[in-house]
Amino acid sequence: MMKTKHGFVAGWLGLAASLLALPVAHSAAGAKEAPLIAILQSNAPAAEKAIPCKQLAIYGSAAAVPALAPLLQDAELASWARIALEAIPGPTADEALREALEKVDGRLLIGVINSIGVRRDPRAVTGLIPRLKHADAGVVAAAAAALGRIGGEPATRALLQSLAGAPAAVKAEIALGCIFCAEHYLGEGKPTEAAEIYDTVRLADVPTRRILEATRGAILARGDAGLPLLLEQLRSTEKDLFGIGLRTARELPGEAVTRALEAEMNRSTPHRAALVLLAIADRPDAAVRPTVLRAAGSGPNEVRLVAVQALENLGDAAAVDVLLGAATDEDTKLAKAAAETLTRIGDSRVDTVILDRLPPATGARRGALIQVAALRQIAGALPEIVRSVVDSDPAVRAAALGAIGVLGGKAEVGVLVGLIEKTSDTKQRADLADALLEVAGRTGATCTADILPLMREDDAELRLTAIAALASVGGAEALGAVTGAIRDREQSVQDEAVRTLSTWPNNWPEDVAIADTLLGLAKSGAKRSHQVLGFRGYVQHVQAAPGLSPDDRVARIKALLPIIQWPEEKQAAISALGAVPASSAVALLLDFTADPADAETAWSALVSLAGRNIDGMTREQRRDVLQKVLDNSKNEATTKRANDTLRRLR
């Protein structure tokens, strides 16, 4: 069903109305109508007549009715004919359907009645009323629905008379017909008549769903006078009645209703009060916002939580103080929801209020304001946030550092470096370092000079912090400083510098100066671990560095071979060659196959290469490489890949 201003209306009623309202270009329609009628009047099989019936819903006129009407008695084509008759404008189609009432029975009769209901033909009422006593419950149900859709005094009277003594099998359908009639009266501006019908249904012995529909209608039909009946549902111990009360509370208009609902909320249990508040929040009147604000400020936390969440859509700058109070509540769920709502309220004046409240705030309130300022990206709050980094309250300090990580820029890098230099508290220093990494990583190489003072500190821990920060900004100056730390007086700093340099190509492939540093480490690092890291880093550089041709990459890998000391280093070089689409890489890999210790790794890398386009190699040459793999590799996975690749190249 579709919901309208006044209640439930069958969805297909609206569809039919839209079909009836379609504009018809009569000349064009007439030209298309005649052939369709001819098919219906021919001896064509039923299967060939179905689609013309459907098309006549668009192109048909009264002229098509004589061809369609007989089909209402045809079990195969009746439903198709009714599609057209429901849409054809004018009284001729109505007359055909009324006449068919006396000619069909069973499923065909139900179909005809349904079509009459779609067309809402008032002249059919006298023919439909007797069907309310039909032996077939399906016919009774269809007649009740059709009478309800037609509406009017005769239909209404007949349905109400049938309701009291109707069999249980059809009571729900007759009650629905009565409800439809009531909706017609509402649409005609006759709420008193509508309310009488709704009352009759809701007090009758009918299924619960009809009682609920009628109760809703009875409340809405009365307007402000329906408030007592609404409150009666909200106080009911029956879940269904309480539910229809909540639904109707969203629909009954007027600020007086909102105030009455607030009073009801305040006298209800917390769980019910929260549900009533949800209904209030959905109401479109001026009393809603202050009601929700009051609920957010005090009362049971279950209700406050609903109010706080509702303020995301209803709130404005006036809600800031109430939400700040909730954001500092001991109930973590409520506090989190309040902070999120403060973040999401769209009113830009919220930023101004937060900036105004931040300077004098202390403790948890200050922490909440800082958190929200960061989430709302209020850059103007940075001076106060920076001052809060040394606040006596650890929670405020933590909030400030987190906010600087979100909002800070180049200026804050220098501030953080200065604070790191001054503190000896391990936890605070670590928090400052985390914030520094966030801000530096976002700011980039422009803040390198602000970080470098940490490299000159006597405390090795500060130099380690500097290395991490410099790695997050990249660039020649940062690279030079980290490279210099290879010779630091502290072993831990040396090790961290080498580790950082070994991963530099992954983060900053454009810093090509890293190549010489890594190659130097690979050749003559002070420790074996430094040499290994230098080798790995250099291989990463060769693979990632921009501007290198495939042959350049092969040449650089080849230059590493004389310094290789360990099997895993050779394996890394071979794998790197397998990613370089150059004929020189193929040649070098074939050389590796001569050593049994390296052969399988080389064959696998050759399969990877042969599957790609390679400058200087034809498809035939790539197939030859794959055939060599098949002839020589003993690895099942490698030969399978080679076979698959060879098939693709054929």
C-alpha cells in the first residue's frame, strides 16, 4: 500500500490513475488502434492476442471496447483484456465491465470486480453490493475493496452493514473497504463522517491490523481533538497499539500536539520515553527543536542519547552548550554520540560558538571542545589547542596533541619540536612524537628545517624521533640528514638510519640520490646487517626509481652481482630482473640458469618476463624462451605457468 496524507490507498490505484491521465495523441493512436482491434477480432491464437490487448492500454479508445469485452469471459485472455479496459477513457469501458459482472464467475468475476475498483465506477455500486454476500470469499473480498475505492454514501452504508455479520474469512477485507470509504470522506473535507467510519471499524470484531489502521485514521480525522485517543494508544500496554500511537504521533500536526507528547514522554518509562522522543523528532513543527534540546540536557541517559543523536539533523548553534554537557558525561556512549553530533551539525555558526567557548574552558569541557574543533577542522582554534599541549590535565594534553595532528601545519612542527626538546617524560615525549609525525607527513619537505634541530640533540632518543620525522617528509635535505646519521656515535641511531634508508625508495622513489647511499651500504656497510639492508634497498630503488629505462635497470642490477655474498641476495636480484621487460634481462636470467642453485628461480622469472611485451623481442623469441623453460624446469608450478603463457602467445 501507498501512504497518502490521509491513510492507506492501494498502490495499483495510483498506477491506474496515472494510466488514465496519460495524454493521447489521438491521430497517432487511432492509426495504431485499428490493426490491434483487427487482431483481436481475427482467428489468431490466444497467444498472439495478448500483446495487442496490452498495447490497447496505450492506444485504445471506445472503439476497441467491443473487441475487448468478449475476452472478459476468456480464461486465457481476460486478464490481458482488463489491462486495456482499465486504461481506456470514457463510459464505454465501464459499461462493458458492468455487463460482465452478470456473465462471469469465479476467478474471472474477481478480475472484473478488481478492474471496476481500479476505474472507481460509481454506477457499478448497485451491482457490487450483492457480491458482499457471495459464497466465494475471494469475490466478497474483491467487492469490498472495489466498493471502498469507489466510496460514497451507498457503498459506505453497504460495507458498514456487512461488517457486523460478515464471516471471519472476509471481515478483514470488508473492514478495509470501510477504511477506504473513510479516506474518501477525508479527501472530500468531511472528517466527521470519516471519524464515524473509523470508530466503527476500530471497535468492531475485526483483525488487529484493521483496528490499527482505523485507530490511526480516527485520530487523524479528529485533528487536535484526536489527541486524547493518541495518548490512549501511547499508554497502552499492547505493543501494537503503542506502535500505531508512535506512528500517528509523527503525523498529527500542531505544536500543541508536540507539547502534549513531551509531557507524555516525561511521565513514561525511559525505554518508552526514548521511542516517543524519536517520534517527536520526526515531527515538522517549531516546538520540536526546543523539546529535543531539553531532553538532551537532562533526564534518563537512554532518552538523552536519542535526543543527542536527533540533534544531528535538528541542532544548530544553540545546541552547542547542551551537547558539550553531554560530551563530558560519564556515560561514554552518550559522550561519544554528543561529540559526533557536534561534529556533524551543519550550522556554520557552531564553529564560532566553539571558538568562543574554548579559551575559558577547563578540564573535560576543554578536552571535548578541542576534540570537536579538530573534527570540524576549525583552524582558528589552533592557538588555544597549542597552549593546551602543556595543560595540567593529561586528558586535555592528549586531546590537544590529537587535534594538532589533525589541524597542524608547518608552524606547529616547530612548536612540537620545541616541546619534544623540553620534556623528559617518556609518555609525553612519545605522544608529541606521534603528533609530529602526523603533521610533518602532511606538511612535507617544507618543514625539514624545523625538524633538523632534533638531529643535533645529545639525547639519542630525540635523534631517533628526528629520523622518523624526516622519513615522513622526504626530499634531498631530509635524505642527507638521515644519511649522515649512518655515522652517528650511537649504534641504535646508526641502525635506525640504515633501516630507514633501506625503505626510502618505497616511500620516496623520486629521491634518486638514495641510490649511491644504498649501493655504498651494500658494498661496505659497517655491519653485515647494514650491507643486507643496503642491498635490498638498492634493489627496491632499481625497481621503483622514475626515469630509468629497462636496460638501465638491468645494468644496475648487473652491477650488484660482484658484491653478492649470500644466496638470498642472488635470489632477490633474479626476482627483480623478472620484473624488467628488457631483452637484456632475459639474457642475464638465462645466464643464471647455468647454476643449479639459481636455475629454478631464474626459470620462474623468465616465465614472468615472457608473458609481457619486451622491447627487442618478437613473439616467436618469447615462445622460444618459454619452450626452454618447459624443457629444463623441474618445478611443476613453473612449467604450468609456462604452458599457460605459451598457449596465450600462439
